Amino acid sequence: MKRLFVANWKMNKTRAETREFLSRFYELAADFASNASVTVCPPFTALDCASAFLGAQSNVRFDLGAQNIHWEGNGAFTGDISGAMLLDFGVKSVIVGHSERYQYFGETPGNVSRRAAAALKIGVRPIICVGEKREDFEAGRSKDVVLHQLQESLEQIPEIADGSIVIAYEPVWAIGTGLAATPEIAEGMHRAIRTVLCERFGKTGGESVAILYGGSVTPENIASYIAQPNVNGALVGGASLVAEKFAALVQGGSN
Ligand code: PGA
């Protein structure tokens, strides 16, 4: 399986800033190892210019993702974005169920599952996020919480094709805090997630799913995560905002 590195820009970057990042990152990406697969997820408002920029280059070594998707194809959903709109920009992947959506926007695992199913239906790869809060971690119930959230998030997905979904384990207490989970904690959770995926989608299906770790990943610590057998890449926030930094992270994780 290729190693997957996903840049989650969250609510950052105007179009001009997006173009600036991409032109630098495009140059740096020419040196990426062949086992590295890279996705950049700008905010919706920058997808058009990102797509135009990438369309004008040759041998682009990364693709475009988005940060959310509505489960309906169109309709009266003020402020929302459909899969068809994402496809318009050549989006290949979409993050669903990020913990910030739960924390600030009332996200639920049931709706995450509908979003993921809607993405799969149109050939966009959902990156389904799961993760426990600090109080769950401290109470020693991380696995119960995360595996339950995972089952609920997969409810609308009866089957998968190889590699058609991605899971990102992001402990909420590790996001943007500098308090990354240890590689051992990440591996323990990823192994448990893998077991659930294999039970649900069969051994071949379950083993085809990339499981990413997210939460304060940096160019300095990426190698320690990637060394774990069930960590197949990373979902990166803060360290993905500067082209040189994110390129160093991709390289550190794919050497
Ligand atoms: P962080 O964010 O890398 O800034 O911790 C990760 C994420 O929220 O996806």
C-alpha cells in the first residue's frame, strides 16, 4: 500500500495564498518517493483556482481533496456543498467527520456515514475521521469510544472496493495541541480499527484501507508513526500550511 499524506488546511488560505503554496509545492513534489501519495484539501473557495493551477501543469504528484460534502445531490441546504460540485473541480477525496465538525457544527456519526456513502457513490474517496476526547482518553475508554464511532460512521457503507475509503484516527486531545499521541498509542488504535475493518469488509477489503494518524504530526515525528505496521500515512493540519514543511513531512514519511 502506498503511504498517504493528506493536507487539511481547515479555514486557511485565500486564492492568492493557495496559488503561492501550490506553485512551490508542485516543484518540491517532483522529488517525492514513488510510494508517497499526497492529497491537498483547500477550503471550498480555493478549489477552483487550485484545480485550474493543477490542470495547467504536467506530472502533478498530488491531487485535490475537499473538507466536507453534503449527502444529498442538490436541494435546499443553504451554505452546503454537494458531491457534484466537488467533482466539478476534479476533487478525488473528501474529509468527513473531522472532530472540529463535531465540536463546532453539531456533526453526528450518522450524518458522517451518509456523507461517506454519498462520496463513494460518485467515486470520491471519503477520509472518515474518528477520535476520542481528552476525558475519554483519561478515563481509559479510548478504544470503546473510537470503535463505536467507527461502526456508526460505516453504517451506510455495506461494501468497499480496494482502497475506496480511508480512515483517519485523530485523538481530539492531540489536534493542534503539540501533544501528539505516542506512536505506540496510535498503533494500538490502528490495529483495533484494522480488526473492525476486516470483520466488516473481509480480510482483503480491511487490509486495503489506509489508516492515517492525525494530531500534531510534524516533519520531525512522522517517521516514528510510519514505522508502525498499521499506520499508513497522516492527516496533517498545522504542518501542512507551509509548502516546504509539508513537503519535508511527506519526504520524512516515505523514505
Ligand atoms: P494538526 O491537525 O496537525 O494541526 O494537529 C490535524 C487535523 O485536525 O487534521
